Amino acid sequence: MAISGWEALSAHDGIVVKDIKEMAVKAAKAALVILINADTVAAKGGVLNSKSTDLAVHAVFIAIPDQPCKRTSFGSKEKGGVFLAELTTPWTALLAPARCAL
């Protein structure tokens, strides 16, 4: 039995859609892990170390993805700390809504 071009294209589209859904699920799971880890850091309170600052900045970029800058531009604790301090909403307040959005 021969397969028409439309059938082949439809099958290909189905595979592509499945792959896109799988990638989205993986990305959401990875984002959730970051947000949960950021919750742990936020619960400890106090001054953030370098690793915790990176995690907090990453969590903000998950919560508010349309930032006017790139996350990778915060290569130091100082730059990340300045970014977090300049937010209009504390980064810790962004975690729960971001988790719910996933």
C-alpha cells in the first residue's frame, strides 16, 4: 500500500509535535527543580553565597523570562546581587507564582 505525500507529512508532523511536547516537559521539570532549590535557599535567609546567588538569578529568569538582559551576563556574585536588589518585587516572592505557572 502506497503512502501519499499528505499522509507522510501528517505522520512527520505528529512526530515533531510529540518531540516538542517531550522537550517542553523536560524544560518544565528542570525549571521546577531550580525553583524548588531556590525555595530552599530563600528559606535559609541571610546572605547568599555565589552558588545561591546564581540559583536565585536563574529562578528570576524562569519566573520572568522577558528580562532586558541575558542571565549569562551575571557571571559574578556581585553582579547577581545587584540584579536581585534592583528587582521591584523581591525574588523570593516570584518563586511560588512561577511554580504554579509550570
